[in-house]
Amino acid sequence: MKVAIIGGGAAGMSAASRVKALRPNWDVKVFEKSRWVSHAPCGIPFFVGGAVEKFDELCAYDIDYFKRERGIDVHTNARVVEIEEGRLTVDEGGKEASYEWDKLLFATGSKAVRLNVEGENLEGVIYVDDIENAERVKIEAMKVDNVVVVGSGYIGVEMADAITRLGKNVTVIEVMERPLPEYDAEIAAIIKSEMEKYVNLRLSEKVTAFEGKDRVEKVVTNKGEYPCELAIIAVGVAPNTDLAKGFVELGVKGAIRTNSRMETSRENVYAAGDCAESINIVTGREDWIPLAAPANKMGYVAGVNMAGLEMHYPGSLKSQLTGFKDIEIGKAGLSENEAIRFGYEVVSAFITSRTSARYLPGGLIHLKVVADRNGKLLGLQAVGKDVAMRVYAASALLHKNGDVKDLFFCDFPYYPPVSRVWDPLVVAARNIFRKLGLP
Amino acid sequence: MKVAIIGGGAAGMSAASRVKALRPNWDVKVFEKSRWVSHAPCGIPFFVGGAVEKFDELCAYDIDYFKRERGIDVHTNARVVEIEEGRLTVDEGGKEASYEWDKLLFATGSKAVRLNVEGENLEGVIYVDDIENAERVKIEAMKVDNVVVVGSGYIGVEMADAITRLGKNVTVIEVMERPLPEYDAEIAAIIKSEMEKYVNLRLSEKVTAFEGKDRVEKVVTNKGEYPCELAIIAVGVAPNTDLAKGFVELGVKGAIRTNSRMETSRENVYAAGDCAESINIVTGREDWIPLAAPANKMGYVAGVNMAGLEMHYPGSLKSQLTGFKDIEIGKAGLSENEAIRFGYEVVSAFITSRTSARYLPGGLIHLKVVADRNGKLLGLQAVGKDVAMRVYAASALLHKNGDVKDLFFCDFPYYPPVSRVWDPLVVAARNIFRKLGLP
């Protein structure tokens, strides 16, 4: 059997590894357009900020490992240019080659959304879309004094954090009225005030142009101008489905339509990772959730099914963790705004609590729990200290379709340095009890 | 309505608060034999080790708060000496008083198991059973050089940690072959090697006597003698049911039999906290789980039901977190040994993993997942770094009766400093997949 996998990121390498583990004699080829496989874009801000010294460290495994240890035929600098039934054409460093396939996987990832404004092709304007841009960002950031980051989603926030660590002046420009706009206002307000200690945060401003002679000299918005020698753009991503379009059906937000076996509309063709649609476990509906952990698992499931066995991907929760300086930030499931948009009648609780017993130092956590009128949990957002453990717990309860009683009664252990006898999650649940008229 | 609550610890004050919140006009009396209410024995090691300066800080709220803010009639130094239907007799600082009750709650907690060996009443031999002993332990520990801790359950381990922080020589004597004997051998081995860096850890040794003239001078075991000026005994606890015996039925391990409304065998009489039986959610059977967080929730549920409303306590998981020096230690559900004892056919995975992306500092976590042959999750044990978030997550999945597929597919978020794209929990789940023949 000949298996062809387009894309050597998380999903692609995960699937390739799975197929080879289950079918050691099958021919598994991966075509990756960059020089890297199993690259870890989530690590880019840590490389830029200096926590990681060498770029190569960001790749989980090197190519030789996959070839030698796992028997995967990895082709790098290999851009797939055409796909037909049973065959694909690849540009490998300028030379075209053709390969046959019996089973095909799209693992083509996502691509940066473009601003489409004047001057965005100037030197010194960089989209953080490609793993290879990470090196450019770092080299350029080291040389300059003033950096503008356009966008304050996860990547924008982490990039802003990283670049201030290099001692640079950072301006962050966000078109929405708050940073990390997927979070509700209460949580975003805390993130905002933390960010404002370190960066010039410009909210509700729309970038209209980049200006400069040889290279960028300023970023222009509908409200002002921001001189800079480097502009980094991170205004979101979209599924990278240029190759798939017309060959398989597309679904939510243009991602490749899949079922729970990661099968596309065409027989023997699969999709996984950031290019693929999946299920949002909270809503039960198709969604597009381009994140690393789900991508790996989708790849795993695709690999199992491509190998002829059966496994179903249940979907994900869009669980996320990030940080800015001293605060951790996390979310699982839906914000209140998102829940309302999906048509839920919502109750929510926003609380601030110490994370430790009051006689120990600890810190503060702010968290918001969102539920529907029947008490079904819809989501958690948190910011502050010891956020990860609460987002992990909420992810588990959301995964199991839990309700606020589960959140209240779940036996979260008490240990004075990191938790409380009434955990902040439990306090929030009790708060919702009251709103639902429970005793 | 007259409500009498025996015991002003976590469960008692929780129940009293709940009743007053729901029935502000009811007369709610709490009888507490010590000077303290809402005391936090979990904080004792932090007080002894010096992280908490003043003993008073260990009490979550002071008595005035409960009286003034919550309208609870708190009686301290009030030892209940006799209970009859509708009436109880209390020794209040030497004077006997009698009170009527319409509803009664036992919240009498637990008491230290005695060694029953010679010399245990010598000066300098202290049982860590009573909140008031915490002050004695600290005062004595400050004065001496050599301390023996008998027992290496949670309290013993935390006490040993605390006393080494005071710069004292500590010997820990454990009758079982490993410290924290509720953990399986793989996990305990790591705890053992950490403890051995700081204390003289004597395993499989049984204390036979305490010897000394005016006060303790040595601890004698079946294998040796350990000179010391202070011996602290923490060899377990038992339900404190002296008062309840004969008045209501007792159940597992002598704890007061209760149903999910925390009702005892006698009408209008409830029990909650360390003196009460409850359900072990993993096994679905009656169990005795004397821990702070469950005690508070049992008290809450008892309070709701005493107030005439309805709420059911689902039971708990015996989730626990503790630490020794630089390692966190945690457990939820059953160990492999416990699972076998309960009759399960067990599969398990023990793994060691980094807790962060490999390009960031992070640390190591060792974890063991236990499941049955159908993949149902039975328990998690972990030791190392970032343990709390994994124990929280496992507690949530165990609470919802999850299986290893849930553990694998649960959308735990990836953030390079604190987690991995394949979280250690997910790696352990995959490991169990293999043992169950899943792809």
C-alpha cells in the first residue's frame, strides 16, 4: 500500500508514524514544503524571546529520526503542485516528480490571514505564518528598537511578551476593543491591564497601511501612526486548503470536511490538523479548531483509520493556555459571547480568588464559568496564577459533558500551597447554583 | 427549629453556615470542644515549618465572624457528653448544660490512631491529632536537635519536611516497606529517594517503645534505637464516633453510616466529614474518606438537607495532593494495589515525562494510570513537577466515570512551559491502549 501525506507538521507526522507502527511494510511518504518536519510553531515566541537559543530545538524530532527509526520516507522542500486520483505531482527543489498513492492525507495546516493593506510587502513587515519566519523575526528584532505587533490573539500576545524580553519598545495594535478577543470582557480587562504595563496597547484601531522607503518606518491606523523598524503581523489564520479545493469538499470556515474517522468526501482521502474540520464537543457541531494538541490527535486517528483499523475522533474543546509575563491565561469551551452566538441561554459566574490557603503566599486567579440554564457547563476562562490546573480540570469535565454540579462536587484535592478547601472552580460553581435557584 | 451541630471543624461549620443561609430564623448551635472553629489541620505542617507565623492564621474564620456574620450560635470549649432523642448535654468549661434539638449533625471528625506501646505518654511524645497540638509540636521542635517522626502517611511526610526546614535531624520510621504506603511501589520509590536526601528514613520497622527518664530519649523499634528529644506520631486516623456509637448505626471502618443526603440511621440525625461514611465514586461502594475538601462538601450537603431542601452527595475520589521539598505528590482514585484489593482486573502504565516542551526548562513528572480491562479509569498517581494539574484533570475524569479513551482524547491544552503537545496523561493513556489491544 502506498500512503501519501501532504504536510510534515504535527498532524502529518503523527499520522505517518501511526500508519508505519501498524503497517510496517506499507510505503509511507510525507511531502513537506519547508526544510522542517514536526516543527513546533507554538515554540516560536520562546525562541524569539530568548528562552530557546537554537531554532532547531523547536523541531520535536529531526528528519533522520523519522526516516531511520520510524521508516517514513520524508521528502522536505517538496511542494505538492497537483493532485489526481491515485497520483500526485511534487516540486522537489525545482524538479518535478510524480508519485502514486492508494491513501492520501491532507495535513496542510493553516496559513496567516493577510491584512491586504498598502505596504505590507515592505522589508521589515513579517507575517508569523511560517516556521521559517521565526528566524527572520528574531534576527530583525535584535537589530531594531521599535516593534509594532499587529493583532493580539495568542500569537500576538506571546510575540509582544517575547519582544519586550529583548528590551524593545513594543506597540500592539488590535482592531477589536480588547486583547485576546475570544475571551469575555471581565477576563480581557485583566489581561489588558497586565499588557499595558509593558507595551503600548492600542485597541479598536485598524491598520490601514505600512509606510517607509526601503523598509517599514511606520504603521498607520485609522487613529494614528506608530513609528517602527519592524512590524509583525498575527491577525489570525485560515485553513490552508488551496490544494484540497475542488478535490474534496470543504466545510466550516473553508476547512476540509471530515467525519470522525478523519475521512473526507472522497474515498481513501483523509484530512487532519489545522486544515481539517472537526467537532466542537461543547456544541456538538462542526467547527474549525486549529491547535497543536488536537492536530496531533487528529493525525493519530487518521493514521489508525488509514491503516485499515477503526478509531473515532470525538472532537475538541478549543482548550488553550498562554501567558503574558507573570500571568497565565487559559480557556476551555465557550466564552459567554460565543455561547450566546451559538444560541445558548447563558448563566455565568466571574470570581476572583486566592489560589492557595490564605495563610500561604499563593496568588490570585480570576475565573469565569459559563453554563446554560440547565446547568450544563459550556466553558471556563481564567487568568492569573495556577490557571493550567483549572483549565485541565474544566477540559475534562467539558469533555464528559459535565454540569455545574459536577464542577461543585468533583473531588479536587486540597493542598494549601496550590489550592483551597473550596477551590475557585467550586466557588464559581456555587455561585452559579444561586443563579439557577439550586440550594 | 433547633439545630445542634457537634464539632466546629470543616464539616460542622459548613453545615451550620448552609442551614443559616437557607433558614435565617432557625436556631443553629455548634458545640466545639476546642477553642477553635473552622480550624485547618492541613495547615499545621506549614505552621511548624515556619511558612505560617501565627497559629491563629490557620483558622479560616474567627468565631466572631460566624456569630456576627452568619448568626451561628458557636459554643467553644464545649464538649458534648451525652445525647438523647431531642436533647444533648454539654460540658462547657466544667459546667454542664442541656440543649434541645430537632435536627442533629455529627461532625466530630477523626482521631489519631494510637500505637499502644510502652512510653507513649512520656513528655516529648506527641500525637498530631488535635489542632492544639500543633503549637506544642512547634515549640518543642524549636528547642531540640533530633526528632523522630513515626509514620509516613501524608501527615508524617509533611511533618518531616517541616521539621527539616527548622534545621533539625529527622528520622522517619514507617512500618510498611515504603513511605506513603497508599501509593504503588513505582511512585513510592521516587518519594523514597527524595526523602532519603533529607531524613533518615527507616522502612519496615515497627516502633516497640519510647524510652526516657523525664522525657523521651529514644524511640525503640524491632530493628534499632533512635535517640531523640521529640517524637511525633502520625500513624493514621480513625473516625471519632465515641458519641455516636449506640445512637446511630456505624458503617465502613467504624464511620457513621450515611446515605447520599448525609442522613444517619436515625431520623433527623445527620453526619458529615471525617466521622461519616460516604461513597467512593470509583468503586461505587461505601468508603471512609477523611479529607478536608470532601468534609466541607458533605457539610454543605448535610446543611441543605437539614434545612429541609434536597441535595445528594455523590461521594469522592480520595483525591490528594501533598509535597516533599521540591516534589509534588498526588493521587486520585485507586492505586493498583487498592484496585486489586477491590477485585478489579487491572492494567496500568507507569511513565516518566518532561512536563514542558523539551526546549524549555520544565521538569519531570512520573505518573501511573490504573484502569480495568474494559478501559475504565480507576486511578492516577503522580510525583514530580506540575502534578496538581494532572491530578485535577484525572479527578474530573474519574468523577465522570471516564475511560482511557477519554484520557487520551480529552483536549488538554498545550502551552510549552507547562505542558506538552502529547501531555503525560495522554502518553500514559496511549500506553494503556497498547496493553488493551487498542490501536
